[in-house]
Amino acid sequence: MRFLMPIGLALMLPVVAAAQDTTRDESYASRCGAAVSSSDRGGWAPLPRGDVFCPLLADPKGMHSFVSYQRGKLADIAHDIGAVGIADEFAFFRSGSASTDNAVQLGASGGVFAQFDVGSPSYDLLNADYLIALPLTFRANFLSGRFRVYHQSSHLGDELLLRPAHPERQNLSFESLDGLLSLDLGPLRAYGGGEYFFARDPADLPDRLIHGGAELRPGAEARFGTVGLVHLVAAVDVKSVNDTTWRTGVSARVGFEVSRPREGAVNGRRWGLYGEYYDGPSPYGQFLRSRSHFTGLGFHFSL
């Protein structure tokens, strides 16, 4: 057993070294990658990088890219699901403080979220959701928020429609007014808000949604030289939609996130590997009135 001691010490040294780095910014904005870079601080900044509102880790429609394998049940159609999301944000301008992360930002964001039946011979496309938004975000010390209007349309896959017993296709689209406020409490973040849906097609789609959640980003980290800095993360996201009755969906993710060891004048990209869990109304548009339950593993990254 003695030969295990130097191995254990070697694994702990990066964490200890990082813990002793007192020059690091330990704010939640810094931990989530929403700290304003030095080149964008002070006054008016056109076309800045990133956002001042931390991305939602466990939101199935969060504005980041990912590839996930999910095992469970999707509307009794598929049990082995490959989920893919390509999403990004583009900031028009930011106005903020010269010495802190406090700022207001306006931009645009968009994403495509698709699900495939990887248990079928041709990996049939099941559903694709297209989303485009105009988000207004802000940060004031430990308080941040996001207010946006967005459009979503959802479409069944052609291969699914060729099956003998396929679900009925419908033109499904809506607009939404969405508002969230987020509170940073050391390594913990809590957020809450809601949405109002309008211009709904079909007209009997839900009209309201309550949205909340929490995230944990502990200070412990492991540094691997100049390769990356590894953080443990955990999050839960809860949405309750007003359909014929209130129905609640719970999404949870836990894993690790990798960032640059030290940010420069421009913030770097991040990636993470998360275990995933979901139970509730399907987060995938064409199946929204079906119940879904799955667990999985996802690779998430920023563009």
C-alpha cells in the first residue's frame, strides 16, 4: 500500500496549489465564465465577448452546445436517444463598470436542438427545435438577470414520419416573454422567474411557465499545468408548465467543467462532461404533452 501514497500526493498537489492562489477571482461570475474581460471593462463596449449572465447548466434548452446519450423513454417512441444542441450568443454592446463585473448587455442568441433514435438502423431524426432570441442581461454584484423575447418552432423528423405508426405531425411554434433573476451566494447560485407564451400555434399550447433552479460550483479545483483547470459542478433546473393542469419537469446534471488555468484579456472557452437526469413533460417540442424520463451522459461546450 505504500506505493499508493506518492500517487495520492501527486493527485492532491494541483488542488492544494490552486487553493493557495490568493490572487484568483473567487466570484461566482468568474467561476461560471461570466466575468467581464479586462479589455471590455469601463463604459461602452461594442461587440464584446461572452455574457454577464451565467449560463444555465441544467436547462435542457440552455444556450450552449452539447452532444448527449440518453437512456430512457421518449413518448414511447425511442429508448436510446442521441441529443445534439448547437447554440451560441452574439453580443451587440455592453455598458458597465471599469473595475467590476457590473454591466448591462444586449445581444442575440440562437440554437438548434435535435434528438435522434440511435436504436434504429439509420439513427432516425425524431424532433428538431429551432430557437432565436433577443436577450437583455445585467449584473449588479451578486444579482444578475436575463430578460428576453424568443421564438421557437419544432418539427418532426422525416424518418419518423415514414414509420407505419408515427405520431401526428403538427405545426408547432410560439413566441415567449422570458424573465429570470439570479442570486449568487458564494459557491451557490439560485435563480427563478417565468415565461408567458403568445402567438401560439396550435392555440391550445400552454400559456405560462414557472422556472427555477440552483447550481453549485465549489472552490476546489485541480490544475493540470497549462492544459486546463478542472472544477466540479452540480445543478438542478425545474420548470412547471400550465397545460390542462400544472405539470413539472426536473432536470439535474453533475460532473466537471474544464477552463483555461488563467484567463487573459479575452475569456476562453469551456467544456464539461456531465451525468444527466430528466423526468417530466418532454422538453422536446413535438412531444411536449408526452412524459419523458431518462438518464445519460453529455459533453457540453461553448463555441
